[in-house]
Amino acid sequence: MAKPSHESGPRLLALELWGLGDLALALPFLRAASAQAQVTLLARPHAAPLLARFAPDVELVPLTAPWTAFHGKYRLHRWPWTELRRTRALLRERHFDVGVSARPDPRDHALLAFVGVKRRLGFNRAGSGVFLTEALPAPARPHRAEHWRTLAAQLGWALPAAAPSARTGRRVVIHTGAGQALREWPRERFETLAGRLQTTGWDVTLLDGHGGDLMRLLDTLAGADRFIGNDSGPGHLAALLGVPTFTIFGPQLPELFAPQHPQSAWIEGAPCPHKPCFDHCRFAAPHCLLDLSVETVAPRVAAWLAQ
């Protein structure tokens, strides 16, 4: 565990228990907070290489929360109760002065209260404000990054805006994976798109989600001039590294989760009355995503690359 170096500030606990993209959106807050406080992050173990690269002064307490599973999340008899009790005891020993969660999630808010955090900031949902000492109004812009920005402002900190990219090369990284299958545009369509880009002089690297080496992924993304991929973590990591991104959205909404880079662009999936979807699709297949053909996506990508 990395130890926070800002020893004179308050002890702050931040919660981000979900995926890589969610964690990437939290990192600007964590970097700013580590200059003001002794910061501990409660997150999945995959946060370790990201903190080492982007926020080395933030301490990680690893936890894979059972309620973040996509299937069977409330089979309580299968929860790791011993690990949960151990983590609760560890956090209570820290006597945190401040705790924050950018999610309007009652489970986060209850957790902040149960580990004894004195000042608890978050966004009320379904009555979860009873667990908070400061229930903040939702920001006007619903993007998750704005929730972190609102928390920082409440604590008296300013988060810097992302700067435009100065990358002028022709290296494109295309990532075909996603945390959920219903967010994956078919790989063969990515391959067709990659072939078209190569014929117009772009140097294309095609990745999928099966490598498992996060440090290698970060190095590959850092060397890119442009990124193309699904609504998934690698796009957010690319934006965090200063790489403009193009995202192919399906069941989720760009206004909630588009990568935070001033030169990022996207294409929305076909209309569906049930969007946004998170854990599952009501249909046999995510038509909102599958109805996007190469002929639809390729011109939008070409226009973005030409900017």
C-alpha cells in the first residue's frame, strides 16, 4: 500500500468500488485531494497500478465489494463476510475526518457511516441522506466527473480542466473489449474499421480485453495519438493520459460517461426507451449497439480524425 505523504492534513476516505472507467474519472479528484489531505481510497485491487502512475500519494485499501458483481450480487450467503468485517475494522481504526462518494449510492453512504467517518459527503438517493452529514445537490451536468468536481468544490478545492492534445502523429489504438458484453461493438466491425484506417495512412494497433496486463495497456495508450473503442475503461484511461478518444456507445448515455477530454467524440447507439442500461439488456441482444454498422460509424470516425 502506498502511504500518503501529506501528513498534516485531514484523513480522507474516498470510495470508488466499480470499474476502471469509474476509477479514471475519480483520479483528478484523488490527485487534488492528496495535496491537501491524507487520502485513502477504497477500491478494487485493479486500482493499484493506476494509483502508482497517477496518484502515488494515495493509499489503497483493496476491496472487491460483492454488490458490484453483475450477476448474483445479493446472494448474501456467498458474500465474503470475513473480508468485509476485516475491512470495516481496518477503516474504523483510521478515524477518518472526511469521507466522500461521487455515486448517489445508498450502499456507499451506509459504508461511510458504518466505518465511523466524521464528515460524510455525497449525493442523496432513496433516502440515503440519513447516512450523510452533507447531502449535496446533484450537479447541473449529470456526468460522473461533475460529481467529483462538486465534491472538490465543497471541500474548497479546484480540479484543473483537461488540456487539448498536442499529439500530431498517426498512431491509433483500437480497443475492442468492455466490462460487459452488451457494450461491445462486434470485433469484426472494428477489424474492418481498422483496415480502412490503415489504407488511409493510419498506424493502427488493435487490442482486446484479454491481455490482463494493466501496466502494459497504460504504456500502449500513452504512446497513442488517438483512441477508438467501446464505452469502457480503456477509453477513460486514454483520456486521462491526454489522448483524444472516439467512443461507440450502445446502452449507456454519453452525457453520463463520455471520456473527459476536450477533443473526444462519440457516436450514440440507436434509440431505445430503456436507456440507460447498466447490468443487463431487456432484449436478447443490445440492438442499440448492434444496429450501428461500419458504414454508419466510419464516416464519423474519419471526420473526427480529420479535425
